[in-house]
Amino acid sequence: MDDSICQHLCTQPILKASSEKYAQLVYDSTTELQQSDEPILSPLNRRANGLTKCATFESALDDAKVMQQLSPT
């Protein structure tokens, strides 16, 4: 995997708006991405959904692009 993608995945996003529930979802899924060599599509999808709920749309789109690169079909 490209180093820039790895760096993106392991960075806790800065949330534009925050609800405790979705901020925790973003935090937990990012931590899971950092600590796992397992398939990353599920935690990446959860994080993108949490980012959307926190109005952090640009980061959610970045995660969606990574998902498309990893699984284009």
C-alpha cells in the first residue's frame, strides 16, 4: 500500500462538528486501522460514515477514495 495512503489511514481526523457517539466511532475505527493487518475496508467504511455524521466531508471522501482503490469492483 502506498505510504501516503497508510499515513492518511493512521491519522486521527480533525472533526468539523462532533457528536460524542460519532466522534468515538471515528476514533475507534482509526485506532483499529492503526493496529490491524486485517482487511481494512470495514473499519474504513465505519470511519467514513462517522466522518460524514460529524460534517467532515472531505475526509470522508478521502476514505471513500481509498476504499475504491483497494476494492474497485
